[in-house]
Amino acid sequence: MANNKIHIASTKTIAESPPPSRDSLEIYQALRKSEERYRELVEHANSIIIRWDKNGVITFFNEYAQQFFGYTEDEIIGRHVVGTIVPASESTGRDLRPLMEHICNHPEEHRYNVNENVTKSGRRVWVAWTNKILTDDRGEAIGVLSIGSDITKQRLLEEELRQAQKMQAIGELAGGIAHDFNNMIHGISGYAEVIHQITSDSRIAEYANNILTTAHHAAELTKQLLTFARKGSYQLIECNTHEIIRDVCAMLERTIDRRIYIEQQLDASRPHVMGDPTQLKSALLNLGINAKDAMPEGGSLSFSTSNVSVGEEITISDFEIAPGQYLLINVSDSGTGMSAEIRRRIFEPFFTTKESGRGAGLGLAAVYGTTHLHKGAIRCRSREGQGSSFDLYLPIIRDSARQPRPGAADSPRERKIHIMLVDDEAIVRSYSKTLFEMHGHRVETFSTAEEAISHYRQHFREIDLVLLDMIMPKMDGQQLFAFLKRINPEIRAILATGYSVESKVQEILADGILDCIQKPFTYEQLQQKIEKLVAEGVLAEP
């Protein structure tokens, strides 16, 4: 405890003491010089040095502290720490008043502490403090000497790292949940199709249609989860973001409150990016709808674009973007804005501030995932009562030539083929066999890779198409396809996955798999792919 105490012999400085006698003049001058050196050291130290009494009132504030916090000595001396350099509560919600009171009364228990502080201008900063007890001639505690170091940058970097790690973990969890849920939806919608096709009762047919509609809505939710997890379906083509923004604004103008004025300022000279137009349109719509919800009494919503150049790798929020040319899309509103705590959580799936039933909390999570898929970055700036602004960075492309879009093919007559289906989900195998055979196909199903390999080795000449599940225990779709391809280099296979087009799927497509279909899919969607392969000559006509 002795090492944590500073003894104060008197409240008066040597300079204020009575003049010394002539006999002690040399001693007095030596002490005065010592005090001047001490004051010079304290005043010019590159550390925050303050002294405050047991009541929390500031009694000393060195020059560095004045520069750091923005207060002069006259403005700060005699005022309480709380309400000046210490906010009543941190942005995390922690109440700092009890902490300051406890430090005043029990400084020996707070030799080192870290807390959020605030400057005169209102800027929040983080300071690491070392505290020492100040005592009088009788050894009684009379205050605290605190020496602080600014750790704001370090704290922000730590917070960004924690946020990135949290979002990655949430993404993995969301992707896993969505994949399993897609398998369940696949079975539900499949049996609803079976019921719809075998019933002659109009009421039962209507009920089956209702099940299919509900399953479709559930699939849309899982699609948003997969987008957040960066495992959703996407197809990158050249697209003009100005056209996308105009389409989005036209949709919003027809659907949102007429009291909200929508403005476009599309100044980017190079608006073309490699992207998925559907996902980009959905992301901008989500931003527009969230802005609408923040302006219940009306306001202004602005979409603007510009080109920016990034000279070296930089971090924006928890996104890292490489050097190059980027399109900056800004979406701003004059709405209610957000607190710092809400702003930190807006991209988390299922986090919402809306009333129950008005949103699942997946809109901005999907925007976050879309941004990652496009190798871009997104940043939100917002304050309560001052609106919100989102900056979306997307890498631009040099060649802006329009890419021709494939036209719709004529629907030929339905072909009947021999299908081998491999899926570890029993309900998927059961309904697939029932539904496909109802349409005249011959179907054999297998739950494990081992069973499928054994059967294919003996009967591959008879099998027209193999339908593989991507995610299976022991051996996944990629490994199984490679094994079957060694048996028959001419294997014809389609991959079914709850993750759709991800990096693994792209590898398999390069290895020779014919196509990919995303769960949950309908029989009609599968049949369209089969007919396309027949039309291209990949599958032989029966």
C-alpha cells in the first residue's frame, strides 16, 4: 500500500510559503528549483496527468490533459470529473458514476483501470489510467493522482477484430442452419407437389398450393441467410449500376410513402461492375426500405454514385479491399438515425428494432453478404435524430460492353430418363422417387456414397443422370463425383445443394459436372434442366 500512496505535506506550494531566513536562503532556492523542475516535468509530459479530490472534483490538470480534452485550467479546475471528462455512461451502456465514486473512496482497489472518456467537443475516447492515492500529513487519503494514456486507436482496432470474428462465426452458423432448413423445405414442398398432382379434390389441391406458397416464403428467408453467410446463389455478369439504381428508385416511388422525396445523383463516369444484378437490386431495395421505415413522417432519400481510387489495401468497417478503382454508391436518409450500439449490430441476422411482425431482421444481413460476395465494402454512418448514410464500395470493370443474355428456349416434350439420386436426407430421397416416377422417370436412390459407388460400378451404362447432394457425411458431393468419374469418365451429373454456387461448386463445375440446382427445387425446375441438357446433346434422346 505504501507504494501506492503519495504524501502531500501541505496544500500550499513552496512558492506560497513565507520567505526563508537568510541563513536558509540556499536551501530555499534549491527547493524552489526542484519544484520548478517537477512542474516542468509534469506540465510537459506526454501523458494525461490529473489530480482530483475525494469528492471527484478536479484540482490539477496538466498541459497535455488540457490539449487532449480541450479544456483550459480555468474551465476545468473545481469541476467534477463526471460531466466533464467522464461521461455518465459509456457507449456500451456501462454506468461510470459508481465507478468514479468507488475510485474516490477506494483508490487502492483501482490502481489500473480502463474506461471511456469524453472531450470538450463530445468526442468519445478510451484512456488507460494508473491511479495513486494522495495523503496528507496524517496519512489520510485526500484524493487521487491519475496518469492516463490514450488507447482509442488500439481499442477501435480490437473492437473491429472482435466484430469481424463475431460476424464470421454468425455467418458459419447461419449457413449451416440455412442448409439444413433447405433440406426440410425441400421435403415439405416436394410432398405438397405430390399431393397436388394426385388429388382430384379442389380443396386439397388448394391446401397443397398453400403449403407450396409457404414453403416458397421460407425458402426466401433461407436465401437471405445464405447471402449473409456468403454461400448463396449468385451469377456475376457485367451490369450497369445506374440502371439498377433507376429501377430501384422507380419501385420505391410506387410503393413507399409519398411524403418521402427520392433523389438520384448518379455522377460516376464508370458505373459498370461485375455483379449479380438481382442481388445488387435486392441490396439497394433493402437499404431503401430501411430508410423508409426510419422516416414515418416523411423525409428525403438520396441515391448517389461516384468513382473513387484506392491506392493501397485499406480496411472499411470489417471489410478489406484491395487497391484499384471502385464505384461508391451512397444511400442516405433524413430519418431517425441510430445509436452507436444499434449501429454496431445492424448487419447481424435476426437483429431488428422494428415491431414484431414487421421484419425478420435479415434485410441488412443480406446486404452485408452481398457486399462480401462482390468483394466490396459497406460502411454505415448514423446518429440519433440525424439520419443514416450507407457507403457501398464495388470494384469497377474497364470494359463496359454489354453482355448478351441468353434467350428462353422453347419447351420440348418431356423426356423420360434413368436417374440415380444420392442424398443423406430420407425425406428428400422418398419424395424425389415418388414425384419423379409419377412423371415416368426411372429412379434409384441411395443414402451413402458407398452404396452409390457400388451400384454405379455395376450399372453406370444404364444410368442417364446422377443427381448428387453437395453436403453429405463421410464423402461429400465433390469427392463422390470424382470417384464416380473414375468409374465412368463420361458421367453425366447434376449437383443439388442448399448452398448453391459456392467455391466448391465452382470447382466441380470446372471438373465436368453438368449443372447445379439449388434446394429447395421443384420438379418443374429439375425437368427444365434435363430438357436443356437433352437439347444441347449432352443427354441422349431416349
